[in-house]
Amino acid sequence: MNTVFADEPHGECIRVRGLVQGVGFRPTVWRLAQELALTGEILNDSEGVLIRIWGEAEDLKRFLPSLLESLPPLARIDKLECSDWVVGKPPDSFRIIASERGAIHTGVLPDAASCDDCVRETLDPFNRRYRYPFTNCTHCGPRFSILRKIPYDRANTSMAQFPLCEDCRSEYENPDDRRFHAQPTACHVCGPKARLRRQDGSPFSLDRFTSLDDIDAAANLLRTGEIVLIKGIGGFHLACDAANASAVNRLRERKGRPHKPLALMARDIEVIARYAEVGELDRRALLSKEAPIVLLKRREPLSLPDSVAPGMCRLGFMLPYTPLHHLLLRRWERPIVLTSGNLTDAPQITDEVEAIEALDGIADWILSHDRTIVNRVDDSVAVVAAGELRLLRRARGYAPAPLSLPEGFSGLPQILALGSELKNTFCLIKDDQAILSQHMGDLADVRVWEEYQIQLARYRDLFAHEPERIAIDAHPGYHASQLGQKISEELGLPLDQIQHHHAHAAAVLGERAIPIDHPLILTVALDGLGYGLDGALWGGELFLANYHRCQRIGRLLPSALLGGEQAMREPWRNTLAQIFLSIGLKNFIEEFPDLAITDWLKKQPLAVYEHMWRQGTRAPSCSSMGRLFDAVAAACSLAPERLSFEGQAAMLLEAAIAPGMIEKIDDGAYLLPVVTDGGLLGLDPRPLWQPLLSDLRRGLELSEISARFHVGLARSLYSWIEEGFQRANPDSRKIVLCGGVFQNVTLLELLQTQLQDSGFEVLASARLPANDGGLSFGQALVSAARALS
Amino acid sequence: LSHGSGGKAMRDLIEGLILPALGASSTTPLEDQARIDVPEIVGNGGRIAFTTDSYVVDPLSFPGGDIGTLAINGTVNDLAVGGARPTVLSCSLILEEGLPFAILEKMMCSMARAAQAAGVRIVTGDTKVVPRGSADKLFINTAGIGIIPKDVNLEIARIRPGDQLLLNGHLGDHGAAILKARGDLALDADVQSDCQPLHRIIAALLAAAPGTRCIRDVTRGGLATVLNEFAQGAGVGMRIVEDSIPVRPAVRGICEVLGLDPLYLANEGKLLAVVPAEEAGAALEALRACPEGTNAEIIGEVLPNPPGRVVLSSHFGGERIVDMLVGEQLPRIC
Ligand SMILES: [Fe+3]
Ligand SMILES: [Mg+2]
Ligand SMILES: [Zn+2]
Ligand SMILES: [Zn+2]
């Protein structure tokens, strides 16, 4: 703020960039100007918001700090630039000027959970929005999920078909109202309506339920054990009473989802706290405007059927995030199951006709509404680990808010990064910002694949994105990689094929604001698997990495994937591969004849597997840490013969650890020694098997065995890192931990603590998922670095 | 067997072993070409189908067949799926020095038997012996000529949305038999190659379903490859239903253990026919009435969209994309 007349009345021009449109920014400034007796104007333009303000120097000085203090909840300022405003005749009032149109550079807002004011209104019998399920305001409500194109105006959303009534219009036009320019605002008179109906369309009367309205009737149906399909903000959900075991089992059976934990929703924190431990960070996350599903440690004894999350130590809870959910749960003292309305791996359904057809036979009742879901957005999932909230799935509430890039990432071309195969997201770079899509899912499923392409087109449209460079994973079989190759050929664009774990590392570097020219940092990448630079399958690697380079200096000693992809589904195949590798099959059977895993293996065609292993036929070599977790889980008989969802074995293994057990482990942890492996630092899993199997044989509790594995692995990883550090001697004592295995809270906390105690600065992901959900962001950054060099 | 120079040793080999085995008489002078009468196609609108294929397989013999039966049936089938009646074949042999006579003789005999069973004649041929290591035991090339009757016109471009996809029996028998025959995996399963000529069943199919759009023999690359070629060639989508695709339990067992997908396994006696919906019932009946099609099934249908994409509806409501094979079946899951 430089002016020659610092203490005279003068004018200032403030350029604001960030998420500042459609969030009530202008009325906030307007009100502040009234308070401080400042005059001038404010307008939205293609770059964000422009404020021109005039007044006494004293008052002007107070303006910016007060603004930053009273920012509307959904606003995010990325950049402020101030300059003098030279004006002939000082303005005599403060005005909001109608928008100027132009190329839009401001971000698209994610959907936000209902604000307290809106909830209060919805529950207030004397308010005109009493029990109105679509109440929202400038500070809350749907955004991205209803947006067809920009600019963000009602006409460009699925609210276009609901013309404002007179009351809503006057709120909409009043700068002093919470609903000033709230595009999705609505009420009973003019807005969308919720409607309960039978799945088969047959008539019924609300009287039957002696209910207040359709939502109340749906609540009553849930209470009687019915499964109800509910249309939410970003898709349909299937709901049932979480305390009703037969309803939960029926839902699981009908949906074909035997084990995967089901998400729960409860009225408030107090209800949740009866079933799970809610820490301060958990509480904040649950109550945040993003309102994700938060995985919380379950309380014992649990007064819910185990089938809501069989074998898991955490329950996924969320709070109501729309008025409809608030109304539905109003009178519930216990949680309901609220799981995405889809079949097996298919995307969450957003269209009512499709929902009725595809989910035929799952729900008998549908609570739907007539506000179209334009963009499918799943619920986000997060967990608190090592002192931070960490996203496991980034979707509703988070996407597609832009991510700012670290220092040095400027003057970038527009980049399209297409992500991975499973847990896919894609990422656009434009105007030196990254826009990461919401969670898409498994691209091998044709419905996800179609959705992916629709969303790609939508994003490119919404953000006026014209790619100049394409980034893909190096795996030739990924659907996204093949698509990227095709786009690059069709448009004649440079194509960056980026090694899987390099992208994982870069995603963490980018999230932690490591500048572009930072020297190489020691990096541990642990995941299921990724295509390696040597054409082999990697997944337990030690690198020196920055955005430009990723040099492998160590690996988990490889094992065989017996039967290729089959080894990802059947965890015991990895146990067998580890047995071949360590103590040998014959020894194993002689020495450990009475284990359950021995019984199971003896029923398999072991001679064939032994041949496969020896010859490498249908048994590609793979250094994956994810598979080592599978191997241990199956050895302990903690995993089913065939997994029903990805990561299941590792989750069950971690969940087996009883509270307080980790702290008790001192001796007896299973260590993986660091060995020379050609020119690499090998981490050798073989020595863990003899003690682990012996512990199993003598009947040591699985809780302790699992704890010994986790503790031993963390200690071994630490030694590996320390040795890697000595050998490579990088410039800084920083360490990147990346890859899906670090979603294991126990492992992350153990390793992070030990590293920090030894003076390492640990960089791990939090705002982006550690799994492949963050991969496209990393791809985009590596591609950007290449473009700049 | 030693490396010949085209002299007496070669003449002895051909006259003494190959010709008798293939049923030709050594008294007929050896001409440099076969001369074929083609009265049927002159003037009545028929066309000649002409194809060639080379056969290399390890091991040479496997349960249900050998390289000789493959060399006949493979080329016969390539003619047959175009709607042709196969008539004559050529046969070129490339022998590795040192190949035992007994093996060569056995292969020649089984070629002759397969030709006879298929009703085709081998009318010309060639033999070369190459130094050890320049070839693996025995390679065979056969070319074949067939006659396509006047009104038969099978083309990928004729595929239309709504058409039904018919398969004449169990998938993957040949691929599984080869895996077992290699013997290096100690597979214990009763599997036999499905190697068989398909021109008769195709004739029956065309008689019952004259509107048949096109037919392809499902060989290397498996059903997945044929479906993708059809979908891309015709610019249509295709959906197959997992539960309706016949796979023998023994083959499924091998696939489970090895992590293979039967959709990608090789076959040597399977065809995929695209038939308009209104003729699908008759077509299925005709297939099932033939010994080559006892286990025929309707396995899916042609969709308008998305062009070029093949989808598998799985048992639990999943809908997986069925790709062309990229290299080995390389794991993708992270
Ligand atoms: Fe990964
Ligand atoms: Mg062929
Ligand atoms: Zn609100
Ligand atoms: Zn209204």
C-alpha cells in the first residue's frame, strides 16, 4: 500500500484472485465499506474480483485486515495485489457493479455442506423454509454438482428450470441478504421438491405413515427395516437402519457387496461419539463445509452389527450435509447406513430412471427429487493419521477447487494428466494452477470409463482447457494411458510417459510446496504396483527424486505374482510366493503342518505353482509392498481366499491389532534386513517368515503378530532410509513417503515418529490421497517440470 | 534328416516319404504347379477364395492334434469363414536338419488324414531343409483355394446393432491343451485341442440363417481379439455375457491357476458368427445340430454404442471393458 499521501483521503485498487466469485464476496465487501464509511465499487471480472475503494487513510488501513477476518466461508484468496486508484471526483457511495464477461479464470466451487443458518431455518417451524430440503445460501449448498457450464449463474446450472419466486428474488437481489446472488437458492414455492415413491411405481398414500412429509415418511420406512434409495447432492445412496442387522445384510446381499465397509451417517457428533472415538481433528473434519466421511476408531463393545464394517477397526462416519439429510436424521438416535447407490464397481448413479432400472430389486423405496445432478461426485473419505487429516478419496466438498502450485511453476503450458487405472482422477493445469478431478474409480469398468470421458469433456469445457501437453502413466495397459496416447496423436501434442512412483513422489512434493528446482530428496514409494522403468512391476522402492528426476537406489526384494493379476485378488498366492522365496515349500509343510494356511495351500495344485515360480511362467516378478501385506494377512488367515475389494487384506491385518498392542512390542518385531542387491539397497522380506510362522504355530495372538509385523516393518524401513541417506547423501534431511501403503495409519505413524525423532522432515500426502487418487496431480507436475526445462 | 541341396536326397525324401504320406502317387510326374479345373465358378457368379497361413507350434503334437492337423484345418477354416467351400491346398515344409524321419512321417500322415476328413486335396507343395537352429523342428505353410457360392457375401461391414453373437462351443480348449502339452507346468487336467474343420458347420449355418453378417474363426488372441476386430471394423459396440460363454471346467481350472482369461486363449475349431436377431434361433439350432457345434451358445449382442468397444457383463453386475491383448496379460491393479 504505497501512496504519496499516506495520511490523506485517497483511493486504492485491490485485485483479488482465488475462489471469490459466487461465494458472497462482494456483499461482504459492500457491508464492510458501509461500516468503515468507504466509497467506491466492486466487480467480478474474468480474473476474479476488483475492488476500487476511496476514503480516509485511517479507515482504508483497517479495510484489508477486516476483510480477511470476515471472509465468507466458501471464499479462498490466493493472491492480493494493491495499487493506487487515481480518481477525479471521489465517489459518494459504494456500489456493486454488474459482472463483466470475459475469459473466466476463477475456479469452480465444490459443493458445500449446509451452513448453520440454513439448518436452523430448515428446522424452524416459523420460517418460510421450514422442512424445505433444498435450503441453501451463498455460504453453502450445491455448486459443482449442478453446474453445466461457466460462468456460474443460475441459468447455467440445473436450477435453471426453477424460476425464483418473488420472496426468493428479493433475497437474491439484496446485497444485505445471505442469499444475495446465491445461484441455487430456492424455497417451497419455487424450488425443487423431494418425493417418495415405490420402486415399482405403485401408488401409496403418505397418510399410511402418519408422516410430516415425504422425507419423514422415508425416515419411518428406514425405521421399519426398509432399504431406501435416496438422491443426494452428487448421486444416489442406498440407506438402511445401521442397527438393524437384517436390513444391513439384505443391503449387502442385494448390492453384491459382501465385505467392504459401509458408510454411516448420524444426526450429530453426540450420536457418532456413542459408536466411535471422535478426536478434535475428527470433529473438525466432520463439521467442516467439506463434510467428508471420516474413518473413526470404533468403540467396544459396538452396539451396531459387525456387518457394517466386518473385521475393521474403524467406522466411516459422516454428518448430514444437506437439509434433506438433516431432516431425514432429525429424529434418529442412531446412525443409518448411507452407501453409494451403484452396482459392484460401477459409478454412483445420478439419474433417477437409471437408478430405478439398475438398482431394481435392491431398494423398494426411492426418495428422489427433481433437481438434476449434472456432475457425479462421490462422498469424500478421510482419516486422521500422524496428526493430520488425510484424504483417502477426494471428491465431494474438495473437487474441483484449484490447487496452487509450488514456487517456480509459472508460465506453464496447459497440461492434461490422465491418471492411473484404479482410483483414477485426472488433472488439468491452467494458469499455473492445478485442477484435480473428483474420484472417478476403476477405469476397467465400462460405466466408469464412460463417466470418465464425460467428465474429461466437462472439465475441459468448464475450465476452457486446451491441452498443449499430455501426461500419462508408463503402463501400456492402463486405459487412461491409451486414451492419452490417442489424444496426443490426434492433436499432435507432446506426450510425457511418467513412471508411476515418480508421479506419486511428485504429488507429495507438490502438495508440500517443494519448489521446482529443489535438489533430489530421498523418497520411499510403497504401493500395490506400478510399471517400472525396466518393464518390471514395482511397488516397494527407494528413490532419489524431485520433479525432474527419479532415480531408484533401493527396492524390496522382488517376489513372484503367481498368476499375474490373480495374485492381487487371492492374497494367499503371495504367501506361497514368499514361502518359495524364503524357507521353501517342502520345509514349510514339514515344519508348519498344522497352520490353517498350510491346510489351504495343500488343497492347491502346488506343483504347478512351483513350476510357475521357477520358470517365471505367468509369475511376473514384482517388488510390491502391498503384496507383502497380502502375504502376511493370508498367512495369519486374516484375509479371505478371494478379496472382494482392493486393499482388503492389508486393512484386515491392521485392524487385527488391539489397542495398546503396538506400544507393547519391543523384542520380537519381524525385521527386514537391508542387503546389497546388485547396485541397489535391497530390503529383504525373507527373514521375517521363520519367526512369523513360528509365532503362528505357538498360537501367539494375531493382534501381537500383526503388531510385530507393523513395528518390524517400520523399523526396517527406517534403517533402509537411514542407509539410503548415508549412501546417497542428498542435500537435505527430508524424506518423502508416498504410495497407497501409507494409508496404513499404524505404519505411517510408527515410521513418521521414528523419522522425526532422528531429525528427518517427513513429507507425506494429506490434502490429496496417498493412493493413485493423487497420481494425476504428480503426473501433471512432472510434465510441467519437463515443459519448463 | 540332413540338409539337402535339392538333389537326390531331397527327391528321395519327397518321393519316398512326403508324397506317399499325403496320398499322391510318385508315378505322376512332378510338375512345378498344380493345374485345377474350376468349372463351378465360370459364368455363374461365384468367386474364388484364396488364403495362406504358416504354422509353427511347440510342441508339434498335443492332445487332440498336431501341427499337421493345424496346418490343414487352419487354412480350411480361413477359407470357410468367408463362406467358401475349400477345394485344394498347397503345402510347404521347412524342416530343421536333424528332425527324425519318424516324426515327419507322423505329421505327414496326420495332414493327409485331416485333408481327407475335410474333403480337400493337397495338390502342390515344396520342401526345404535348413541348418540346425535356423528353424524349430518343422514349420508348415499351407495355402488354400475355395469356392464362394454366388449369393454368399460375409463382411464385417454388414454388422448391425441388434445382431446376435453365436459361438459354436467351449472356449480355450486349444490354448489349454498347448499349455498342458508343453509339460513345463505339471498341469494335471484333461484337456484336448478343439482342432477341427469348420466348413461343414458354416454351410449348415448359412443354410439356416442366410442373413448371417459375417463369421470369423476364433484362433490366436482368442474371442476378445475377434470381438474387438468386429467392433472396430463395423464401428459398433458389443456386449457379451460371461455366464453364457461355454468354458470347460478343466480349462477354467487352468485359467484360474495361471491367472489367464479364457477370452484370450487360442482355439482351432471355434467360430464366432454375427447373425441378425430374427435368424438367431434358427442359427443356434443349426449349429447345435452339427457335431462341431453341440455346445453352441448365443453369447451376446451388437450394440449401437460406443463404437469399437467390447463389454463383458459379469455375473455380479460388473461391466468390464474387454480389450485387445497388450503384450502379456500384465497386471494393472495398483
Ligand atoms: Fe500407486
Ligand atoms: Mg489362420
Ligand atoms: Zn447456508
Ligand atoms: Zn422461492
